[in-house]
Amino acid sequence: MRRRFIKSIALAIVAVISVSLSNANMVAQEVTITVKKSESAKPPRENLNRTAMDMAILLDTSGSMNGLINQAKAQLWNIVQEFAKAEKLGSTPLFRVSVFEYGNDGLSAKEDYVRQVCGLTDDLDKVSEALFSLSTNGGSEYCGAVIQDALQVLDWSTSKDSYKAIFIAGNEPFNQGPDAYKEACASAVASGVVVNTIHCGDAETGIRQFWQDGAVSGGGKYLNIDQDREVVHIDAPQDSIIIQLSSDLNGTYLWFGEAEVRGNYSKNQVAQDKNAGSNSVSRAITKAGKLYSNSNRDLVDTYKSNPDILEEVEDKCLPDSMQKMSKQDRLSYIKKMADKRLTIQKEIAEQNKARMKYVEAEKARLAQSNGEEQATLGDVMREAVRAQLIESGFDVK
């Protein structure tokens, strides 16, 4: 397991140093100790001290959790939209998401059936891709183990005014496995990370099976959902227009990097549009918002924070259409695409205003005829996120 691997390396280094110090008669000499990092170790990021909203989603992918995974896939973009309402000191924080799966018999027993599917990233298409890669199988669900992994492997923001949260969802007793959940949750609190628990089932069972105690120990909220409830999509007259605008938006992205890298970014954007399915409108609205940023991947987004980006990128790493342009033409083209993107984003926002009036009225009608239903993953996460962001000093619209 990763944390045991790291601990063993640390003990080995201590042993080597102790042996060296014990021989006082040896001639002093410069010694360099090189430690090979595990595959999951993350290099420090320049923006770790920037105000951030970091969220790790830990999903039980045992055999009974198909409904949970489907809700996560369907509601990712709605959850992101809740974060998009937040600001701090008048600016938009860095937003990053990570995905872990646990409790799947297809995973390594040595790793406690835990796998990091996606590290903390601001590439929301990558997060969507990670969710759509998940499948269920069997299961030994170790909540303490996956929380510990998330704490130790991820490069959480070091900014004191950031929001850092874990949302762990599952349906088996919270106290299973080799790592005590109380210790894991206490470590999270000490690191400034809130642990929210989502029991897939009724609230009383979750309380008996320690899900509530996990939230209390982690300083978070205890939530429960019906993981098998289908996410209802309400069709609106504006949907087809918004989806077409989303496709138009894709044409404004100027991906840079090696040819294969550029191609992968473009293909994945289109692939996640298709994956969104009936939730394409929610994805389109997210793409038109401030949290769907592809800085360091797209020239338009990157230019906003780094006006010198064209000086830093080799010609061969520019989009094909820009490689033979003059420097001035390249800059003009970036600005042209930026203006076009802004126009499309504004049109999506206007269409969404009309759409939301229609959707809210339809929701009220359905609620009146169907009565109260147990919440889904997106429902409880959005409610918890909003409350916790406000408690953390963020301004939420």
C-alpha cells in the first residue's frame, strides 16, 4: 500500500543516517540520498498557495453501486455549477477535483482495494473521463483506507483560506478495513480537509453503520441518498439551442502541445460532450462558465494569465492552423477566438436564464404531483458544498 511504502522508505533513510552518525571516526563526506517516488506522488504545483476549492470524490464501486456511479456521471456538471457561484476577495478560486474508487474486487488487495482514478485537476473533461471509466465488481469497502490515501497522495492546496473537502459515498459499514476511520478523519481535520459522508440507503442504517460518526469525526456533514433513483432531466425549449452553442464553443479552443497531446485534448472534449447525454445542457452551461478553464492547455485561456505564452511555445506545438502564421497574426487569432468564445458564452447564459424559468416551474409541478422523493448524490452534494463554502468565508451567489 502507498502509505506503507512511503513509511518503509522513511524508516530506511533514518536507518542509513543513524549508521553513518554512529561512526564518529569516519572522515566527513558529502552524501546524497535519492528516494524514488511512488507512481502516485505528485510534484509541487506553483498554484498550491492560491485560494482554492479542492474536492476529492471517493466512490464505492462494489457490485451494488451501479446507481451511485450513474448519478455521479449524470450530476457532475450540476455539482460544478454550485462551485461556480463562489468567489473570494472578488476573484474566482482555483477549482480542482479528484476521483477515487474503492471496494472493487478488481483492484489490488495490497492497496486495500483502493485506486486513484484521477488526481486533483482543473481539467474537468479529465474528471468526466475518469467517472465514465468506472465499473462495479464485488467488493470489500475500506473507508478509512481510501480517506488516508486521498489525504496522503493528493497535492492539496496549502492556502489557509482554501476550501478542501472529501465526499465519500458507499453503503457498507464505515468501520471496515485495516485503517481506523476515526484516525483517518482526525488526520483530515488536522490537514484542514472536511470529510463528508454519503450513505447510500436510509439514514438510520447509516447511523448504525458509523457513517454519521465518520462525518462527525471529519468535521463534515452526514448525508444519505437513494443511489438507485434515476436522475430526472427536464426538457426545455432552449435545450437544442444551448447544445448547438456548446458545439460552436469547441471551435474556439486552440490546444497546444505535441501533436498527439493536442489531438487528445480535442477528442476528449467532444467525447465528454457525448458522454453527458441527456445532461448535455448542464455540461454546456458549465463550459460557458468561469470554472471550465483550460489554462496551460488552450492558448485562449492561457493568454489571460500569461501574455507571453506565444514566446514560450515552439511552432510545432501550436495548432496546425497557426504554425505558419506570423507572430502578430498568431496574437490576433487568439484574440479573435477569445472574442468569439465570449460571445457564445454570453448567448448560452442568456438562453439558460429563460431555460431556468421553465425548468423551475416544471419542477414545482412535478413535486406537487409526485410528492417528496429521497435525494440523489448531486442534490446532497450541492447543498453541503454551498453551506460549507459560506462557512469557509467564500461569497456564494
